[in-house]
Amino acid sequence: MAAAASLTLKNNAASNVTFDVYAVREDSVEWVESGATSILGTTRAVLSRKIPTDRSAGVYRTAGKLTRPVVNETTGALDGVNTFTFECLHPAKLSIAEVDETYARGVAFAGSSVVKTAFESGAIPT
């Protein structure tokens, strides 16, 4: 298993944003945006897992959550928090190739223009 390390994600302008490891627990790791100037406005990313008791027949769960607080530049108050979450479930009996195929489709779906529009405005195809 890889050691927890800094994480680099792209922002809306396709620029790199670095996240530093904040906490490592038995079943999760949390990162915070590098160089954040306030606790209130710090973007966080969390990756967690649940391993089934029956590792050969159970269901593995992997989840992620990214929270991005928006602080009012004039008042310093919190205007709101944007949150992006995902959860991946896969039965232990499935092959890595089957899991990889679902992962690839899930990433493509989350990155699609339909999902982006729904996230921005709540509009979905009718």
C-alpha cells in the first residue's frame, strides 16, 4: 500500500492545486489545500474505505468527499460550502478488470457535460 503523500488536483482553470496530508487514520486519509490562509476557507479532500468482514464474498466500499468553502471577501463570513462526493461499491468476487471498467465509466460520467450542468444549475435532461 502506498504511503500518504501530497495530492495534486486540477482546478477549473486547469491549474494544479496541491493538497497536503492532514490526517491518516486506519480507514481514511484527509488532505487540506496547501497554502490555505484561513481554517474557515480551507478546501479538504477525504478518501475512505470499508473492507468487508468476508474479504472473498463481501462488498468493498470506497468513498471520497471534497469540500470547498466559499468565504465572502468583503465580510470574511462563510457564504457556503460546495461539496462533491462519490462512493464506489464492488463485490469482492469481481475481477480487477471489471472493477477498472466501472471506475473508468464512473470517472467519465462525473466529468461529462451533463453532470457538470446539473451540478452548476440543477438542470438535468428531460
